[in-house]
Amino acid sequence: MTVDGWVRARPVLADTVLAGVLAAVLLPLSVVIVTASPGPWSPVLIAATGVAHAAIAVRRSLPFVSFALVSVGIAAQTLVPGSALPPEALFLPSAVLFPLSLGSYCGYGRWPARPLALAVGVAGAVMLTVRCALVSAMRVPGLPDPAAWVFFLGFLLAVVFAPWSYSALRDTRLAYVAALEDRAARAEAEREERARRAVLDERTRIARDMHDVVAHSLAVIVTQAQGGQFAPERAPAVLETIAETGRQALADMRGLLGVLRTDDSLDGFGPQPVLGDVDELLQRVRAAGLDVELVEVGARGPLPPTAELAGFRLIQEALTNTMKHAGGGARATVRLTWDSEALAVDVTDNGTPKAPAAEGGHGLLGMRERISVVGGTLSAGPATGGGFRVRAVLPYRQGAAA
């Protein structure tokens, strides 16, 4: 733990230690000066100085009490009769307690601590200047006596304004830091809220996209079952179709149950695109000005309809991002690699992004959500030779992948 951290954790103990150190150093010197020319008021002045030292121990826990006691203790030097003390007794070493106490009261006291402390400090500076002018003679070469005391008063006022100004600067800095922390906390909360809303909105869109796919599978089952009643000789083939469609429908339903719906309306749902519609998508992209090429490797595998929909949306989102951020003259390549177990979809471009992608962008969140629902994986980032690359792996069997 640092010294500052220790002081913040134990303010009363820290102030007590500070009061003890100051008393050990300054109080003996002050007592020696007072007792050098003993008088009837010497015990009063020594007692007042001791009380001022003790009051430093509560400068943060009881700032007003501490400031009042220190002010009274230091004022005793000015108020005692001048004949009772030597001139040097007006400048006891313990007088340094006053600016320390004034700054503590301004920093830790309640309103009107700052104006009250300033008023007391200015009044004390004026009283001490007048007192010194009456009991001692100050000579500054080249200046008349009044000018010398004006400079003396200016010095005392500087001693008062220094801790007062530092306290005001400290409060301003703390308020600024608190405002920055509050702004950062609100920005973090807003970012999390935007991310949460983006996920919920995307899940709603996914639920709408998957609705027709699942409904289509169930419709096939019903149609095949009804047809089998009128064609008993085709029962094995019909049952095989029903079983395969049922397995696929179950996989689709598992994905659908993982999606949070935000509304119950099923109106307005239309047929959803699949990978067979990629050519039409690329034609629209080319018409928008982006040079894009489609490369397909391998024989098409039995990709579920939900995975085809996710793959189509992935290509659509990636090309949209390329048109937005890759810059003029960029080229894109869509590569479909059909493997024995999964389809790999790669969308790459050779453009230079106009600005860094924002962390947690809605487009990337949406793509990742779609791919994870169908049991796939997604990676996105800068390509090896420049540009940007989005890659997704979509398994043929969603249940096995999950």
C-alpha cells in the first residue's frame, strides 16, 4: 500500500501522527521564544499554542473545530499586551499551523467553509500587521515605514491565499475527475445496453427468418403422411422422407428455442433466401458498384435450410460491410468450400478500411448470433495479404455440431 493509500485508509491516525510530528518540532521552539522573556501572559500563550497543535489531530474529522482552535491559538499572539512579550514572540514557529488548518478547513469543511476561512485569514493578516507596526520597527532600505508594512501585509495575505487557492484547485480537480468517472460509467452502461438491444433485435430477426423454414419442414411431414395414406406401396420412401424431415425439423426447433422472441406477431413472414439465391445477391452488389467474384469448390452437401439461410445472411452482411468500409476500387471474393462434413464460407476483400471497426459492432454481433444458432463457428479480422476476411463454417448436421 502506498503512503497516500495508507493516509486515505486511516485519516484520523494520519492526522494524529502529523500533529505529533509538528508539535515535536515546532512547540519546543515556540516555548523557548516565549520563555526567553517571561511575563504574566507567557503561560496563556504557551497553553494556546499547545491547543493549536493538538487541534491539528482533528483537522479532517472535525475541520471547523480544528480551524477555530488553531485560529484562537495563533490570535493569542496578537491579542496579548505588547509589553508582556518580546517583539520576536509575535512570530512563533507554531504560526505555520494556521495556513495548514485553513487549507484543511476549506478542503474538508462544509459551506461556508471557504468564504469564512478567507475572511478569518484576511482579518488575522490585518490585525497582525497593525500589531507589529505598533510594537516593533521594520526598516527596508529605500522604502518609508508605511510602504514596508504594506509589503508585510501583502506577504501575510499571500500566506492566506496560498492554501485557500490550493483547496479551490483541489476541489475543482476532484469534481472534474468525478465527472469523468461518471461519464465513463454512463458510457459503459450505454454501450452494454446497445449491445444487449442489438443481440435482442438480431434474435428477433433470426426467429422470423427461421419461422418459415421450420413451418416448411412440418408442412412436408404432414403432406407426406397424408399422401402415404393413398399410396401404401410407397410407404417406405414416404416414411424415410418423414423421418429425415422430422430430424431436420427437430434440429431447427432446437436452434429456434435458443432464440429470444421479442414479439408474438407472425404476420408478414415471406419465403427466406438460401444459398441458391447468392447469384442474384451478387448481381445486385455488382450493380451497386462492387466488383465481386463467386468461387465454389466441391460438390454441394446436405446443408440444412436454416444453415443455408445463415450462410446467405453472412454473405449479405459481409458484402454490405465491404461496400461501406473497404473504400473505392475494392474487390471482393465469395468462396464456398463444400467439404465432407461442413460448408466453409469465406468473404474477403482487398480494400483499406476508412476507420477502425467499432468494438462490438451490431453487424458482427448479428453474424455471430446467426452462425452460432445453427451450430457453426465464425471468425472475422484483417486478411493476411491486406483487406478484411470473414469466415464461417456451417456443419451439415446441426445436432452433432451442437
